[in-house]
Amino acid sequence: PKQAGTWLYQSHLSAARHFEMGLFGLLIVDPEPEADGLQRAYKGGPDYNVERCWILDDIDPDWHAAPEAVSGKPGAGRERPFDPKYFLINGVPNTEAMHDERVAIDAKAGDKVLIRLLNASFSLVRVKIEGLQGQIISVDGNALASAAHPWTKWSPVKPTQPVYLATGARNDILIDLDPEKSGIVAGGDYLVTF
């Protein structure tokens, strides 16, 4: 691949049915290593030392039980509204995600955390990281403020500001845990809501 970034793969055939049945995934393309040896989000981009991917999903039990009704083909069942009852992060139910090692981020003061978000749900998702500020450094696999997109800039995310993601959208958020820059409290827990 010629471009580093966070990508979504899916079939694009009967997308509603395939998404509901879990036929999608996150593909990360890392940039070539640079001379300094630091792990970077993209060529010439910011470095980080902690990375977490969060794939957000929702399930409508009726759609899940009868996915042929949402196959993209016309018919009476096609009009059935989507009504999710279950919400997942990396396949972990939201009620169990807080301390699950597949979801939780364990980082220390001074770390730089890169969170790769993918909205694999059929809902508009609001993500809020309480108590921490960050920067959106990439959107849908396209690096902001990069050589390829010099007219763009990083988008700040304040501790109380939600980030919205439409279905299939990806945002890479960089959080610098330098206490002087972020005001973090060592040993603290920071809640993320979806």
C-alpha cells in the first residue's frame, strides 16, 4: 500500500446484511520506519507508544435473526426499521467493556496514545473521552496536516467535546499524556462513553 492509515474492509455487496453478520474489519497500514525509529501514525506524522483500536458495533436481534430481509433487495421486509439492542466494542458487550483487556487502555504519564476508532454500526455514534484532550490526526485513512494534505490541520478534541462518527467512518485520535500538556492525574481512570 502507498498510504498509511486506518481502513475499513467490507464486501460492499449486501452491506446491511454483511455488516449485521460481522463481515467487516479494520485494516491498519503502518508507514515505513523513519530514521529515528519511532512508531508513527503516518509518514512524517506524530509518534506514539500505545495503540488501541476500537471497533464500535450494534446489533438488532431481528435483523440478525433474518438478515435476508435487509439484503438490499426490494421487498416488504426491506422497510423494517433498525432498532439495535446490543452494543459492542471490539466484540465485547458494552456492559463488560470497562475492564476488558480487548478494550481498556493501560497507559502511564508521558505516553502518547493513538486510538483508532471505526464505527461498524448502523447508528451515528457519539464518542466522548472524559477528562482528557486529544487531537483527531486522521479521518477515514487520510492523515491531516500531512505532506499529502498540507491544507488540513489536526482537529482538537476537548474533554467534554463528543466526536461523531457515521457508519463506516474512522478517526484516529492522538492523546498526549504528558501531565504538563494534558493535566492528567497519575493513577486516574478516564471514562469513555459511546
